[in-house]
Amino acid sequence: MSDAFFAAVHDFAGRSALVTHQHTYRYADLGRQALAVADHLLSDASYRPGDRVALMLDNGAEFIAAYYGVLAAGGVVVPLPGNIELSRLERIGDICQLRKVLSSRQIAERRSEIAADNCPTIDLRGRGRQATPEVEPLSVDGHSLAMIMFTSGSSGDPKGVMLSDGNLLANTESILCYLPIREEDRVLALLPFYHAFGHSIMQTHLLTGATLVVDGSMTFPNSVVDSLERHCATSFSAVPEGYYALLNMSDLRDRRLPHLRYMTVAGGALKPDAVVKMAEAIEPAEFYVMYGQTEASARLAFLPAHLAKARPDSMGKAIPGVELCVMDADGREATDGETGELCARGANVMLGYWNDPEGTDRVLRDGWLRTGDLASRDAEGYLYVKARKNDLVKVQGFRIHPREVEDEIGKHFPNVRIIVVPYQQQGVTRLAMFGISGRADRGLSDALRRVCARELPRHKMPSVFQVLPQAPLNASMKLDRPALSNLAERCANEAAELEPGCEQSKRQSA
């Protein structure tokens, strides 16, 4: 990947590569900074090519320079959030035997623990702005490990997804085959670069000669719309929660964005009605629904934009260079309409999990990546994700997918985001339902309870109902379901005398 990046630096040296609210960086600037990082690593006697180097950096020039600089020095990038929990950082450090942590001065000042002897922190600001360092990027073959991207398994333990140089390049090339990314594009890039989706946005646009714009915050949805307008952005990408926020808490539908050509969603399932609303809100710009996994570098499928309103519940078909198959419990291809596990193969599929051969063998079998998603295929070959295999919970002896409850009740509340999570109370698994309405709604809890009582069998009936203005998000800006489970457990324990939930006390405090 470093070879492809430095080729782009050569071809687009004078073009704007990155625009923030403070600075504009040309491709040549980022290239010099990346070489400075490589020079720093290679001049360290304790460093060896293949060493793992963590990046704790926000979206910006420092992340890009550090990322391609580590690759140019033959290192393995381990991207991490700047606000990662100390216990998780220590666990990942032990797993990977991190050689260095590259961070900014601002993050380092907040995180003194990352300056340990075995993981020294360097400040990248100002590096490489003058002379170009005398260093040649190390050449690697396509099978060389380039990045370990950590995700969490069902146990919550960090799982290190090993991605090779070839994996990353193959996925980038596939994405460029179906997304209309152009050299003159300006993408509003707010998804974190340490996340698989954000990383693919960074990679595809830099290798095309386009411009990344980092300005605005999903915490304040209208600032995103302002940035799209101010920077004449041609595209934008977000996970589902970002689009729920734009639909419910911004004036997107009332703004003119003549330069916008398309938006994309991935990182989870956006409800079909929200897909239609987004497609209508940004017309004549296009809306692409996409599907992927970190284990696949990360894109696997997409729905052509012209089908967004016709098939809003579909993830589409496989991207170029990828093969997708729905397999039944016996490992045979499922028939049309039959639900099975979605499996994938292609040059973008990971090498395996770092230092976890058993975990690798569970998901990489017979040449296929078992995604863990249950899906079906229709007669025309379009795919539909039903649920996660490990989301299955047992309540009163019945096996339930929370998404089934969400979909059933969501039909009756088209303007409310319905989320159902399991929680524990005195060793018993129960369900909690959250309604995300974008505002305080004193009657919504009662309405949810009435509809659930009417539409659901007893074993699917939630025991806790809550209304929230916004859903909690994790570091990847995805829905934080564990946080909702913890909230439901606290709510139930604090108001155990209320049956079936604690919505009354919450409404009074709203």
C-alpha cells in the first residue's frame, strides 16, 4: 500500500490531499511527512521491519503520515482510538508486543500511560515539512502483514484482524470499480481512520488523487451539513446511526448541496424506511447501501444507487472480485429464500486473527470466510441480512433474535428507531426496548408497551421500555448495544418494583 500511496504522491504532488478547518495539506506534504516517520523508525536501533506500531491519532495529516510511514518502514500498523480504555490498550499491547505508539501531542498529554519505555510516543507535528528525508520505502510482497485491526468478539476480548498488503489493495481496487470516486472529488471524511470503514474511505480517495475533508462532528449533525455546503463536498459516508441523526436532528432536507454526488452507508443495517428517506433527502445525489466486515478489508457487497428505493432492505450483491454464498447448517448452498450463514471469499479476506489459530479456524473454513451473519438470497441474486448468529438469546426457553422484535414493532413506529437488547436481572435473561425519537416523548413508552402487548408473544415481550433522544455510540460511531444492556440492567435493578419496566421514573425525569 505504501508503494501505491507514494505513486499517488508523485502523480498528484501539488493537489490538495487533506483539508481541515485549520490547514490544507498537499500530497507532497503528506509524502514528506510519511518519509519522516519511516526515517524515524528505521533509524531506531531497536526497531525491526515487521514490528507492530500502534497509531493513536485523530483523523488528520498525522494519521496519514504515520500510517504510510509505518508501512514504508516495513512495520505493521495497529490503529487504535485516541480515547481507548487503558485496560484494552494494555491487553492489545501484550497481545501484539507493540514496539511503538505514534500519537499527537494533544493525545499524549491526556494519556501519559502510553509513554511507557516499550512504547515511546513521538509527536509528528512539523516533521517532514522542510527537506525530504533520505529514505527509500521498503518493498513488500502482497502477502506481507500490513495491519492488525482490532475488533471485539462475543466475549469482548480484542480480536486482531490480520490484513495483508494484498488484502487492502484488492479491496481498494474493488471499491473503485463500483463507487464513482474521481480525482476532483472532495469527500467529507468524519468516520475515524482507525475504523475499517473510515480506513477504506481514506485509502480509496488518497490513491485516486481526491481530497479528504475533515471538518464537522456527528455529535452535532447540523455541523455535518454545514461542512458539506462550506467545502463543496461531493460525497459523504456514515454508519447507520449517523444517518438517523441527520434525518432527525439536522436540516439536511432543507439545504441545497449542488456539489454532492453521492452518500454511502455501511457498518450496520440502516432500516429500509430510513434508506428511502435518505435517498429522497439528497436527490439528485445518489445513496449507496453497502455491506462489509473488518475481516474482509472491509467491503463485501453493495446495492446500486438506482435500487435504493426499490430494494431498501437489501445489501445488494457481491462487489467485483468477491464471491458471496448463503450456506445452510450442513455447509451446502442454501436455496432461494432460505436463511443461512453468509460466507465470502476473495483476495480481500483476512489472513486470520493475530495469535488465535482456533478463532481463525472457526471463521476461515474450506476457503470461505464465515461472516456470522444470517442472510437469504432472492431469485434475482440480491442478498438480505437477517441477523447476527451470536445475537441469538434465550428467553423463557425460547431462542429469539432481538432484530425480529425490532422489525416487528418498528413497522408501527416509522419515525422512531426501535432497539431491543438483552440484559440480566437476578441471573435471568430479559429484553429491553429503547425508542430513539430525537426528542423527549412522554407518551412513547406507553405506546411501545401497548403495541408490544398486542403484537408479540409473551416470551418476546420486553421487560424494560425507555425513550432516549439519542442512541449511545462506541468509538467507531456504531450503536453501543452493551451500553444499552447495562442501562437496562441498572434501570431494572433500581426500580424492581415496577413491572414490566422503569419507564415511569424516566418519563418523570425527562
